Amino acid sequence: MAVTGSCHCGATRFELDFTPTHALRCTCTFCTKRGALWTYCQPDQFRLLTPPENGKVYARRHPENRHFFCPDCGCGTYSVTPDYGVEPFDPNRRKIGVSAHLLDDFDIGALTVEVIDGRNLW
């Protein structure tokens, strides 16, 4: 079942072609300050419903990690990063991260949440 989501003002809208059951809470400074509760998917499971130019990208130190946000309302919308969890590592294999907080009519409390110590891992 498809799940939709958006930034606060709706300038960036997207759809996932599955219903998330798991999420990841990372304790690194970026994720903590962003308030993200990440659910991940493959690029073919994510569909941007609005023009890409509606958003802006933040890529601080690592240009392969692209974090998109809405320049109008300020919400972090989605991230495109290498899929670090697949062996052997291939920097061209991507994954999409979306914060479950952005999903429409979605019960976040039903997610199984894993906490990862990103503050000390990287």
C-alpha cells in the first residue's frame, strides 16, 4: 500500500510504494538536530510528486550524502545516500531516507525503532 508524505507547506510531496514497519533513530548531530526518525527504501520505491527544483540540497562534508529540504517551510524532506549496509560496498548503490514524521496519516507508534549511536560511530 502506498504511503504519501510531505514537508509542512506541501511544496515537496512524495510517495513510498510500501508501508514502513521499521525506523532508525540515529544519534549523530545531523539526525538529532533534524529530528529524524528514518525509514529507508530503494530508489525505485520512492517517487517525488513535486518538481525536484522545489527543494534545496545540503551536502556538508560528503557530497555523496545529499539531504534535501524545503526552502519555504524549512522541513528536511528526504536524503539520498550510498547504501552503506550492502556488501560489497558500491558507492553507486543508493538508498532513500525519509523521516517517518513526514508521512501522512501514519501511525509512527506502530514502527519498530532501532537506535544507532551515530554520534560515536562516525
